[in-house]
Amino acid sequence: MSLPEWDGRPDTEALREILDGRWGAVRRAAREKMGAAPPASMAGGDLETRRAQVFEDLRALAADGHPRIGFPKEYGGQDDVGGAVVSFEMLGFGDLSLLVKTGVQWGLFGGAIQALGTARHHDAHLRAIMDLELVGCFAMTETGHGSDVASLLTTAVFEPETGEFVIDTPTPAARKDYIGNAARDGRMAVVFAQLPPHGVHAFLVPIRDENGEALPGVLIEDCGEKGGLNGVDNGRLSFDHVRVPREALLNRFADVAADGTYSSPIESPSRRFFTMLGALIRGRISVAGGAGSAAKTALTLAIRYGERRRQFEHPASGGEVAILDYRAHQRKLLPPLATTYALHFAQEALIRSLDESFGRDIGESDQRELESRAAGIKAAATWHASDTIQTCREACGGAGYLAENRLTRLKADTDVFTTFEGDNTVLLQLVAKGLLTRYRHDVDELGTLGLARFLAEQFAEAVIERTPARSVVHRPDPLDREWQLDAFADREKHVVEGLARRLRRAEHADDAFAVFNEAQEQLLKAARVHVDRIVLEAFAAAVPPGDVLLGRVCDLYALSVIEADRAWFLEHGRMNAETAKGVVRTVDELCGFLRPHARALVDAFAIPESLLDVPMLGN
Amino acid sequence: MSLPEWDGRPDTEALREILDGRWGAVRRAAREKMGAAPPASMAGGDLETRRAQVFEDLRALAADGHPRIGFPKEYGGQDDVGGAVVSFEMLGFGDLSLLVKTGVQWGLFGGAIQALGTARHHDAHLRAIMDLELVGCFAMTETGHGSDVASLLTTAVFEPETGEFVIDTPTPAARKDYIGNAARDGRMAVVFAQLPPHGVHAFLVPIRDENGEALPGVLIEDCGEKGGLNGVDNGRLSFDHVRVPREALLNRFADVAADGTYSSPIESPSRRFFTMLGALIRGRISVAGGAGSAAKTALTLAIRYGERRRQFEHPASGGEVAILDYRAHQRKLLPPLATTYALHFAQEALIRSLDESFGRDIGESDQRELESRAAGIKAAATWHASDTIQTCREACGGAGYLAENRLTRLKADTDVFTTFEGDNTVLLQLVAKGLLTRYRHDVDELGTLGLARFLAEQFAEAVIERTPARSVVHRPDPLDREWQLDAFADREKHVVEGLARRLRRAEHADDAFAVFNEAQEQLLKAARVHVDRIVLEAFAAAVPPGDVLLGRVCDLYALSVIEADRAWFLEHGRMNAETAKGVVRTVDELCGFLRPHARALVDAFAIPESLLDVPMLGN
């Protein structure tokens, strides 16, 4: 197969509008503001300088009304949850410490009070939070427990005599760790603690007085220098029997009466726990967006540099060759560019779902589905950003290693995105568990007759696997979008089914943990191929009919995913060697096809030029 | 297939001795010194503090005689080139700025004078260089040219009237860039410049006076903050018609007489150029060793943390599970551990070759072979270190992101290893070109009869590719070392042959560059699989007969390489689906097998405990 010629020219404006999507107005406004006044904190400096600069920038955002977009209208907000996630994403073009600091203050701290609290908390605090009169922390993670939130050790014991909760850190492992805003600026914290015997709940705990001194019983430590994000003051909090009033409990999903009686509209403790965590979904979605902006910035810098930078003579012309004209260089940068587009559209679709579901009861199954998508896309987007920025750094050689050219700080700052707001590996495990639950539900619904048919299908598939002829018969065309979508969907179905069969054995095994543990690769693969599928579907749906260029970008995304995993397609008889080699060849051809349009494709991200004004791109 | 049981216990001492190899005495001495007094520069601080600390540490090394090992006996050295590379490698357990600073001073600057200069330069400078009385720079890279050294723009024009060379920076692109020791400490530079019309040569150019002021005509700029290695003072040098005496030419391979007559023992200008560059091979080999030490440190930290850190309850025992007991975690850390072992032995073999060839004329073909191996292993080792340290950081979650736990600085400091001392992609292209030259040489030697047989073999292979039955007939055993070695060797042969056939077409193509350019993926693959083969061969040769544990580590290396590239083996009929799935299963089993011995395997690296004393591993 060879790629049909295209003599069109890319329309950057049109591309930009497609990318801008439903919250185009929010994006345009943010671009204008950031372009006119890039965050001062981008300048760098030592730890204390950076922290002070970022806090000043945060103040400027508050003064400008930035946080209002996501808060309720009755408190002066705009009730636009999708817009809040998008406007957070846009900050990702600038200083990522500022991005994370806004996330801590208005997303995690403010967001937790909004989502887990009730009117008494909203009335008391939301305005002050928006205005930055009250700076807060989100104190969930402990030194001993990060991913396993249900096992947190901090305790909150209610004393009916005094009407107070006693917040306590019983062991060093129960210390709250890596808490943003804790080391310098925070005055209050949303503290997650065990309310025996009802499990983890969230409490509002003041930690500093008006002069910034730690309150009695509160021990505050500084996490010090980190690999990046040094404008964020991460710290550690320990509580020595600190007393807070009964009203400090964020009581939307559970309450404690004056006499100590516990009540909750949700009966099952585990469902209650997951409902509380689910209410915090916005943070996870926001992180994926911020990671996407960082990846876009890195690609824009590296692709522009790749067009300017020349090395080695062209054997025919004698002139020096722009490094982006080398296929090896295109191979480094263009598939990640295509994936960045793909994740952008998947993220946009996710934000739309969040926005449409916000504040409504969409039912447990839809809620789980949304959480699963948020988890999967967060993992995919943050790993993608980390890998892509690294690749971009290397693609700019020595220039890429100088701080002034932004790439190293982008890498260092986004590094932790893969392990905070949910460790990516743990998130993928959650996604896989969700897939298994849904699969089992479907199988159960089949009944006896359905099961027989299902098993027959399984058998037919097993036969197909031994005869790598299916795809030959179908004359596969890697550039056919339907073929791509089928390939992704079929792979997901097969991996999930295989995993389910394998884990069913665990039910009768002596060592169920061992069976489950040994299936980890397949479990993580199930999650990955599921995310691949929803991302491709989102991208495919976003390509306007007849848009050749964007269609080719979508092809490059789909085929570079298949290329990377073609061993699976070969092993499972989904593809013969000829088709697999054809996929590799087509990825090569697509890189060549897209090379002349690479600049237009990054320009469509519309990152303000003042944020791209780095020496290596200067004259 | 299932792994045979092994009831042995790892003997850390014995492993350590195998790893220590020929330069065991150098390694032991270095470990003792570093263990007793870790570099002060590990402490951190701002740019100027770091630079000053590293310079102090460099002084301490000089006072201790560290640099003497690699210099000639007649100047007070020990003439132990292999030992010098190994002792550099050992510094990689400590502060990597100090490592690079020693590399600049004694490896690049001192090494260039040693390798390219003659007695007059050695007499004048070698002692002062060892004693750090003369601090120098290696000024090769220019702003406009990094990888393409032959196209450097700095000029050195000889004036017979004055008997001087005039060193000049004709355009901004000719500015020497990213030069270590230039911004703060350097007094002299080895400057690579065009000596018209004879091409690039090296000159000794003083750049600062005794008070540290830039000399007239020398413009020195500071590169400022970098992504890492901030204890190294990288800078930029421009020369405005700076005059140096005729004796400033490092004249081992070419000289200019007082009347301006040029002479060289090497007639071909291109051979002369490559001989000069080849004399600098030590730097490239050293970088690979330093990268290896950083990877070992990261793995030691992450594996120890993985044994301490517990998350989530074990469903049967109720206790919390050590994260290294999760297969997903083993899958992250144990294959990189096996690869670290493999690269260690490949590096040791390379150092032996360097040591045995040093100062001897080993003939052009062997010299090219050595350079190719140095290039390939440098690329493999530095990418491996970068990827592995990143993985280790993520495997330690939030703790891994705190500067106090060393991983983020290890990542930031080694990042540039993949693009300095030869950009890895360019190095792999060199390796591939060497493979093609040798292949063509072999084919030419075949003659007509041989060619017919050769073509018949090609045909037979083509048939095999369409019948994925060969490996079934041979009943492959992934744990059979011969089978692994055959698989690696056969893959290399096939990829190189395919590449040669493809590029032969370029000879008759209208656009030879396009044909060559489109073959980049295959070209880079040829280099990669070649490096894989020599690495596996080195590892296999280092495993003592009957050493079950080290044998299993070697298996894990071999099979994780095959696993990652099993699409190739499937596409080319080298493996059927059953065998490929068996390889994946065996990698899983090997991870389980090695899990209990992971601690012993990293302890055998024998990194001084004082360098591993980080808070996340404290009590």
C-alpha cells in the first residue's frame, strides 16, 4: 500500500477551532491573558524565591477571578465544571508549579469542601477560598499509605462530652506526607482520617494561626527540595490529639449527631467510601489535561527546533539538512504528536461527560464508567507526557538540556504526574477490575443458552488463533478507519475475555493471590488496550468528514499503537506477517506525509508565543 | 515450560567478585575511599555553591592521586588505561557533576593532550593537569555543529611571518558551546578548528589569565542552569583572532613547519580525521561506565524500597504486601536489573579491549571494530540508565520524587548522557554503517560462486519466512543459552542483510538520500540488534558454569530482549505464536524466580552504604 497524494494545505485556524472544542471561549480567554502576562514564576530561582513567586502568581489569578469558573453561582462562581478543568489545562502552558498550586488550592482543597461538604462549609469558606483569603491543603496521603486510601491510619474520634472530634497521628506511618501548601502557605487542611468504625472520612482542620504559626498539636515539616515543582510548598502534617468541632466533618455523605450517632444516606460502607472518592474525580481529570499541555509545549519547541537545526550535508544539494527531515527524527516526534492529538480529543470527551454528569445522580454504573475513564486517561496522558517531553529534550540535544529552553523543567515538573493523584499502575489495575466486573455482569446476563453460544464463539476464536489466515481473507487496509477501530475493539475483547478465564481459576486455587499476581501483565494489558480503544474512538469521532490532514494524524495514532503491539496481533492470528510489516511501512509513510505539516499541527495548539520565546528558537 | 526449582542461596561475595573482574583492586580501593568520605558536592545547593563544592572535591581527588592511574609513568602516572576507565566508573556512585568534571579535566582535556599531542605538550602540561594546577576545557562542539564535527566553523590560520596560528570564530554558529570548565574554572582549552585546507585539528589555546580574567580576544559566556550536572560550569567560548604559537598545534597526527608546510604520517584527510577522533575513544567508553553506576545506584535504592514498602492487604494472610512481591513491580525492576548486569559485562569486555589495544597499532579494521563497539555500548548504556532511573523514580512514588532520596538528581544528571559524547541516534547510525561496510566486504570476498550460494541461502530464508514452522520443528527452549545466542545472531544477520539489499537500490536511485532516509528504522534496528548480540555474548561468557543464579539473570536479559522484539521474530518466521507466548511466560516466571534474590543481586554491586543512606530507606 502507498499513501495517496494530498495537495491540500493545512488550515491552522480550522485545526485550532476543532481542538478548541466546546470550551473554546475559555481557551481563547486564557491564551490572551497568559500571552500578555506570562507567570512571573517561570523565571526560576531557589526554593524560597520560587515559592514566593508562585504564591504571588496565585494571588494574581485569584484577583483576576480565575477560580470562580468552577464554583457555585450562589457563592459568586460560574458553575462551569468543564470550563474549570479546561482553564486549569491552559495554565499547563506556563509554570507547572503554579498549575499544581491552583490545583491544590481550588481543585483539591476547595473542590473537596465543595464536593464532600454541605452548606455550612460552603457558606463559611468558599468565597474566602476563591479569594485566597483562606489557603488550604488536601491531606490524604500518609507516609505509610498512598495508594491504599482505605488503610489510612490517622484517626478522628468523636467525644460526645465535648462535641469534638479528636484528630490524631498514632504512628509515624500515619503522618500526612507530600501535602501541597503545607510547608508554607496553608492555614487549614481537609484531613482524611478513620472515623472508627465507619472508615475514612474528611475533616476540616485548622493548621496555622493568622501569623502563620503552627497551631498547638500540629507538627508541620517541610518536604524540602523535590525533583521538580519546587514552587509548591509540600510538607508533612502530624496531629497530636487536635480537637475540632463536630461541624468540621464534611458531612455530605455521612454525619455524626451531637450524641455521637452516625448516619449516612449510603448504607454500604464500601459504597460510601467509593462515593466520597468518586466525588473527587475532577482532580484526576485535571491532571491529565495539565500533562497534555506540557506535552504540547514540548512538542512545539522540539518541532520548531527540528525545522531550524541543520546537521550534515545533503549528498545531492550540498546544503545542510534540517534534522526534522531525517526519518529517524520524524519517527521520534511525529507519533507522539499524533498521540497528543488523540489524547486531547479523549480528554475533551471526558470533560464533556464530567460536565454533563456534575451534580446529577447518573447511577452507579455510569459513575463507575466515568471514574474508570478518568483513571485510564490520567495514566495514559501522564505517561505520554513524561515520555514525550523526554524525547523532545533528547531531540534538541545540548540545547534541550539548558534550563533556558524550558524542556528540562517541563520534564522535572511533570515527572510526578505519573504517580500522584493515583499511581498510574494502580489506576490501570482499577480500570482492569472495572472491565472484569462489567464482563462478568454481561456473561451472567447471558444465561445458559447465551453461555453456550459464548463458549462456542470462544472455541471458534481459538481455532482462528491457530490459523493466521483471517486477516488475509479480509484483505486488511491499515488506512481504513473501520479496520483500525475493529482491530482495537477486537483486541480489547479478546484480552479481557482471556483475563477473565484466567482469573476464574483463581476462585478455586489454593493461593488465589498467586494466580491473580501472576496475571498482572495481562491485567495491565487489558486496561491499556481498553484506554487505547476509547482514545481512538474519541479521535475518530472528532475528525470532520473529508479532513485529510487530521485523518492522517488519526491514522498515525492508530497505526503506531498497532505497530508497538503487533506482536499481540501476530500471536493471536489477528494479522499475518505481511500485514504487520505493512503497518510498519505505513507508519513510516505517514511520518513522511506529515513532515511538511508538522509546524502547522503544533501551531494549532495555539500556545502563546511569549511562552515559546526561548533562546534556542531565537535568531 | 516451567522453571526448574533452585534451592541454592545467593553468594553475594562471589557475585561481587565476578562483577569486579580484572580491575577488582581498583574497584575495591575506590569503594573504600568513597564509602569513608562521600563527595561533599552531593549535598546540593544553588549554582555557585554547587560549582564551588565540586571544584573542591576535584581538588581532593587530585591531591589523592586519583587522576594518575591513566597517565604515562614517565610523568608520574600508572599507565593503566583500563583502570582509569574503571575508576571513573566508580565515581558514578557519587555526585555525577564531580564525575563529569573529572571527565572534562582528566579525560577530555588531559586525554586529548595525551592522545593528540606529543612530548612537548606532555612535558609542559601533563603534571600540572594531574595536579589541577592547570584546569582545562575540551572545546569541540559549536552552537551550529554538534554531531557533524567535520563541518566545524572555527578557523586556525597559520601565519608564517609571525609563526602563529590565528584562532577565530567567524560566525555566531561557530561559537564553542556547552563546554565544561569554561564558565568558571578553565585556564586553557583544547580547541578544535579548521586548518584550511587540511580539515579539523586541535590547538591549545589559553583562555584565562592567572587571576581568572578572560584573555584578550576570548569571549566567555555562562550556559547557566542546566537540567542537571549543575556542579559543572558549562560555558561558551568565542575567539576574535586569538594568536597562539605554532607549537600549540597538537601534532601527533599532523604538523605545520615554520614555513607553513603541512605534513602528516596519514595521507588520507578523512582517515586522518577519523584517527584523531578515534584517539578520543576513552571518553565515550567512560560515559557508558558512569551511566552504568548511576543505574546500579537507582536499582539498589528502588529494590530496597520495594522490599520495605508495603501497600494493600494480602487476601489470605491479612498482612500488607511488600510492593516488590507484586508481579507488576517485579516486571518494572527486574528486567532492567538483568540488563544492568548484561551491560556491566559488555562494558568490562570493552574496557579489556581498549586496555589491550592502547598505544598499539591494532590495524584499521580492529580499530574501527573497537570504535563501533564503544559507540554502540555507549548508546545502549546511557539510554538504559535514563530509562531505568526513571522507572526507579516512579517505583518509589512520592518518596522517589523528593531530592533527599537521590533518584531525581540521578535522573536529571544522567539525562544528557544520551546526547553528549556523541548523540545516541547518530552513534547507532555509525554502528550500522560499520556493519554495512563489513557486510559488503564479506560479500565481495565471496566471489561469483560464493555469491550464488549466498543468494540460494537468501531464497531458502525467504521460504522459511512464509512458513512459520521452523522453530516448531526445532522444539525451541527459551532457557537454552545456545538457542538464545542463535536467536540474537540470526536476527542480526538477517536485519543487516535486508538493510544491505535495500540500500543497494539507493545506488541506482534518482534520490539516493530519500532511499537512505526511508531506511532509517531498519538502519537503527541493525545497530540495536548488533549491540544486543555483543552484550548477550559478553554476559554469557561471564557466567561461570553451574552458576544457576547468574545464569537465570542472563536468561532474563536475553528473554526480555526477545520479548520486546518478538514481533520481529514472528514476522520473520523465526518463532511461532506458541513460542512467542512461551517467551513472555518465561520472563514472568524468571521475575518470580529472581524476586527473592533481588536484594542480593543489587548488594553485589557493592555501592558504599554511606551513599545509599537516604531517608526513604531509614528507620
